[in-house]
Amino acid sequence: MTTRLPPRSPARPAETVARRLSELVALSDAEAALVRGLGERRERHLPGDMLVAKGALDSRPRFILSGWACRQRILADGRRQIFSFLLPGDSISITRRSQPEVCAIHALTALETGDAQLVVNAAESGRAPGLAYALAALEPQEQTLLLDHMVRLGRQSAYERTAHFLIELQRRLKVAGLGDERRFPLPLTQEMMGDALGLSVVHVNRILQQLRRDGLIELRSGVAILLQPEQLADIAEARPPTRSAPIATPSAGRTGAAPA
């Protein structure tokens, strides 16, 4: 179910997207304003809503403004594999616009998306080089996350993969401005975590309890707290992300009107 929201002005609903893209490139004032305009073109989705069907072509490009979604595939007997989680600031159908989706995208929580067609048009027109660079940089980031997920499932123990998963979420949510070095929202059930990590609910519960006993994490009402993030990262072999200053483009800092 999808309900289009009327325009309104809460506190910067597209700020997570602006922060995500600004980590990659120094956006011009006009480019940043265009991204923040995503908040004026919002849709609301309920938990379980299908955002993109498997095999869909030319799905509308969107950014997630709030809430969590996932890419998943469900087997004939009902078993589910979650390939990736989509968090606030992440994109939908921007990096795969010329290819069919290989798996469905579903909302896991109540979720809002912003129509990104104006952002894509501005990037593809050549008049928003900062946005063009940022959107192009999203795909290799997604590929890196997918490779990390393959290593988790293929070679890490249940303890290591859970630690790695928590470190990944902390880092991603910090970039979006929704967490810090230790604390971040975790609105996932143990079943959802198990479907992503290839573990049963019982096994997920056992591993989380062990991480608590080892003094590494706390879980409080949908919030995860990493008590010893460096030790947790060592256990997971989660290398610190390589970060450099955002790339400057010829348009950075200009205040001209954003193209529509």
C-alpha cells in the first residue's frame, strides 16, 4: 500500500540523503537544495509493502527518507534470504536503472521514500556534476556491501558474522546522521537478523546473549549499543572504511538554480 503525502515542512526529512551524498562529493548549493527537495515528493509505505518486484524494469528512482527496507528472496517453502538492508539515505532503482531487479525490495518498517527523478534528471543532464559523481559512486558502495555479506555467510562463524553485521550497521547509520560511534537504532526482529545472517532465531538469540555476556553490546528497546566497538571490529575483521575528503567538482559552492 502506498499513500502520497501532501507537502509539509517537518525538520528536513531528506537530510539523511544529503548527508549520504555529501560524504562522497562536495555538492553545490543548488545540488544540495535539489536533494533536500526530496522531502516535498514523499510517499509512505507500510511494513511488508513491496517497493520493487523481482524482475521489475524501469522502477521509479527513489531515496529512503525514513524507515528500513530489504532486498530479499523467498523460497518455495517460505524460507527467506535477505541480501541487503536499505537504510535512510539509501537509494532504490538508481544504480540498476537499465537492469531488472534480481530480487524484490520490501519495507521492513513503516517507511517514507522520496521521488528522485528530478535528482536523476539533473545528474544525467550534465548540469549537476556533483550529483552525477555521487550517484555513480553509490553502485561500487553497494557492491562492497554485497561482497562483505558473501564473506560473512561463506566464511565467518555465527559469532563473527553477527559482530560484523552490527559494525556495518553502526558505520552506515553514523554516515546518515542516525547514530554515533557506539549507539544506533536497530528496529530488526531476531527473525529478520536470522534471515540475513543464515541463522535460526534460536541461534541469533544465543549469539546476542553471548555478545552481551562478553560485555560487547547492549540492546535496549530498538537501540543497539556497542560497548567495545574496537574489539567487536577486531572479532569481525571489519576493516575501518577508507574515507577521504569529499571530491570537489566545478559546481561546488555555486548558488545557481538547480535544473528541473
